Amino acid sequence: MTTRRGLFVAPFDALADPRVIADLAATAEASGWEGFFVWDHLQYGERVTAIADVWTCCAAIAMRTEKLQFGPMVTPLARRRPQVLARQAASLAVLSGGRFVLGLGLGDDWVGEFSAFGDEPDPRARGRMLDEGLEVLTGLLAGRPVDHDGAHYAVREVRFRPAPDVPIWLAGRFGNRAPLRRAARHQGFFVIGLDRPEDLDDVVGGLSEHSPAPGFEVVVDVRPEQDPAPWLDRGASWVLTRIGPFDLDLEEVRRIVEAGP
């Protein structure tokens, strides 16, 4: 298996401008990176003062690149309406010629990402919303007729077009089994919080118990100063270099991007 290399970029502070993100993505493509994935947050504590909208950034990336895979990494589905998200995801897939990846997860309320706006603060409740939202979202993205009446979402005999292929990667923290089981039903698993390459053995073994489809992606991220080599032969199909979240210096970020994978 060939492991692909990408960037995992926080659009914060010095990078909180979709034009800057698009420039970096274009440079990344020219420098040999294969993916460019953007954090999706509304706020990130007192050390981050400015944040760019991930969907505007994704549209800008689509227009400035030709080969890169890209997308939000990750969007908390519980704070979004799945039917609106389906339209946005399908349009970005069309705009990019099929390069868009939809990263989804529970999200975290550690800085009031949910509670500050009256959204659901309980992670268990968000997990139920995520599962139900995925049922609606995947049906709409597939172009199937959807009729759904659930605890959180209702859809009345709707069918969406266009219906391009949109891979869905689910995120979860290492050691939590529920995100792993959820991810195995889709196209990829972004593993958060891995400290050692050896931990990937547990992830890959756990996924195999749920028989993910061929081509399933196992995605990890490393810091810029970390050597990615130990991760490349342990079952990860993507190793992303993390840019952010704090004290971002644009010139230093450019040096990392221009250096290539």
C-alpha cells in the first residue's frame, strides 16, 4: 500500500484568509503534497483570535488546484443541517472534479464550540445526532429517495441531484471504539491522538473486525518536526502534517509547504 502525504491546516490568525489558504494549497500541489485538509472551528480559545470559514476555504482550494484531495477535517455534523451539508458537499465535489472529501465527527465543546451558541453540548447526544444525520446525508448524497422521520431530523420524500461521489471520513480519538465502528461503515477513519506508530496496529486490527470496504482510508497526523517514516508502513494510507493551531507564522508555514512531503 502506498501511503499518501497531505497537510492538515488550521485556518487561524495568520492563515484566517481564504486567499492565503488557496495560495498555500496551490503551493502544496506544486510541491508534491497530495492532500490539503482544513480544520472546521467557530472558536478555539483565547490564543486564537481570527478564524476563516472552512467552506469558503474549500471552494477557494477547488478553484486554485487540479489534483489535490481536500476537505474539512472535520465538521461536527451535530451543528449542521444534513440536507444543507449535502448540497454543499455535492457542489464542492462537482466544482473540484471529484476531489472533495467530507470529514465528519462529534466535535468537542472544550472552548464552548457548541454551548456558547446554544448547540448540543452533550457528546452522547451529539453521537446520536451524528448517526442519524449520516443516515440522511448519505441517502441524499447518493441521489436516493429519502423519507426520514427521526428524533433530530425529518425529510419528506426528497431526492437530490447531482449525486457525485463524496467519500466520508469519520474522526475519532484513539481508544474509543464507537467512532471506529462508525467509520468502518464509510470510507475512512481519521485517528486523533495517536502517540506512537505502534498504536496503529490496534487501530487496523479493530477496523478489520468490522470489515470496511476495499480502499478504506486510515488517516493520521503528525507535527512538522516529527519524522513521518515510522508511520508509513503500519497501515496508514494517509499521513498528514499538522499546521497549527497556535502562533502561526505565515512565512514559516510557507517554508513547510514548499519543502514538500
